[in-house]
Amino acid sequence: MQGQLLGVYHEVLRDKFSNLSYPLSYLSDAHSDVETWRQEAKAAVKNLLSYHPKEMPLNPQVHDSYVKDGLQYQHVSYAQPYGLRTEGILMRPEKSQGKLPGVLALHDHGGFKYYGKEKLTAPKNHPAIMQDYQKEYYGGRAWAAELAKRGYAVFVPDLFLWGSRKIQINDLPKWYLGYHGEEAIEGFKAPVDSDEYIHAYNKLSGWMESDIAKALIESGITWPGMMVYEDMRAMDFLASQPDVDSKNISCGGLSGGGLRTVFLAAMDERVKCSVCVGLMSTSEEFALHKVYTHTWMLYLPGLTNLMDYSDLYSLHGKKPTMVQFDIHDELFTTKGQEDAHARLEKIYEKMGAPELYSGMFFPGPHKFDVEMQEAAFDFYDKWMK
């Protein structure tokens, strides 16, 4: 078994996948009615998510409001049951009238937790390091702002462990920084918000990720559960805006934002259509070949005993569903992407709605560039306007 991730023990994984039946996939012969299957499958996934925080009102606040590049920007925040308030940026055309379609734009992981919402927006005082980040992954554009200019109310919230929701260095025990070596301590001697400080934070947050995941799992909480909860809460906020059509809200995002899209579209009935970019493969290819390239937040224990990861996205049901693949994406095997695409096509054919699924393959590495953005924007226009 030379060259396999687990060496001679790799057969444990192969045997597991060869015996999986995916009983809650819509492709199973046990399911024929779409809505009956969806409700059964969603209930099972909700049980796996295992996050049930105390109830708390949003208590939203607007902290800043201004016009830039033809858009009305609002910097807002709202409460969470635990930890710091979530901050987000809401954008809409400056001279918009009447109810607007809404889009929840979901930021990526990127190994960059110091900022979140700034990855997809272009607010005043936009950090230069974020402009460089947009050049690398988003074709030099703040795609959420570009979409807002086409007549949408677009909301970009920070997620648990990013931006306003990140763990504060001063809250960590000093020994924990030392545990990761002198390099971790030295980086935080730089001025706050400096590139050196930001890089030190991102490196430390990468080291911390497995510790956080283990602590959550041991507590009976899943990281995807917290992720879904916070994104549904962001949906609550966007749907509550007086100029947003609460029955016409969609979502989308790249990479970690694609993962968030898959889970949110699966679990929140309010999502009208969705665009997952750069995070679609099969569970088998993830586990056997690419587990080391992905974040802990991807993995929901027990899911593959019920369905494939690609099946999870199909819980969106008979609603417009797009996946954008990068052909040379180093985070996935070609087989994993192609198999997931073929599986989703079969599911939507069985649903009797093949026209509602769109899988698009683009050349190049992991990204959401201008060409891909324009295709996604056209998809939103088709189904939301």
C-alpha cells in the first residue's frame, strides 16, 4: 500500500466505502417522493449537527452607514448566544426602490481568519492585505459588492472564528502560545492589524483548528452545527430588513463559503437558489485522497453512514442549484469533482427537475474569478428577477 495515506491500513477506508449504501440519498430506491425524502433526510442531518444553543434575540445595531461606488454600505452587528457579536456588511444600490432580492454572500476559509466579511466587500478603509487577497482568489474584485450593483441587497457576515467572531489573543492562556513555539509569541509583538501581526494570527489559528474541533466534538457539538446555526441567524437578519423580499433570498460562496452554501441550502427552507463554488466532491475522494487539504469544519461525523457529501447539497430540493468547479483545483481529485457532478445530475433527473441543476467546469486553480462570478450573477438574475 505504498503511497497511501494510512499505509497498509488504507484498506479500512476502502472497505468502509465499498459497503456504504447511502440510505438517505435520493438515489436510493427507497425514496420516490421528493418532499417526504427531504424532510426525513433533513431531520437526520439536523440530529447529526448537534448544536442547540440557548435562544437569544438578534438585537441588531447599525454602527456606520455611507455611500461608496454607488452602493449604500451599512456596518451592522447582532448578538449570538455565546461570544462576541457578529459583525457584517450590508450593501444595496444607493438609489434602490421597493423590495430587493437578497443574497447572503458567504466568505471563505482560506487559512485566513483575521478577517472575514472584508474578503468579499470593498468598504472604506479596506485593508490593503485584503485587496491582495481578492486579487489572488477573486480576480481582483469584491464580488459581493459587484453583485449588489446589479440590484441586490447583499449581506456578508463574519462566521464563528473569523473577523469579529475570532478568538482574541488576550483571551488565550500565555502557555498556549508558548506551546506552539517562540515563533507564535514573536509575531504578536508587532503592532495590531499590521501584516506581521495578521500573519501570526492566521498561522496560530491554523494550529488551533484541530484543538477547537476536538474540544467541540468531545462536548457533543459539531463545527458544522455551529456554522449552520450562525448562517441561519444571518439569514434571519437579512430577511428582517424592510427593503428585502424575504421570499427571494439566496446564498453563495467560494471554498469554505461553498461549504457553508451546501449546508445552508440543505437546512434552511428560505434559500431560494444557491451557488456553491470550489467545494464539491464525493465523500470517498475526500477521505481516501484529499482529507489533508481541508478544514475540520467540513466534516460532520456520521454523515457518510446516511448519504454522500454531494447528496447533502441535493437536500436543497427542487430549487435552482449551481456548482462551479475549477478543473485544476489542487484541493480535489478530478474524479471526485466529476463523480459529484454526475451524482447531482442523476438526483435532479430523478426529481424530474434536471433544469434546476447546473454544474460548470472552469480552467485553472482554486478560485472564483471574474468569469465565474459573471456566470453566477447571471444564474441569480435568471431565478431571482
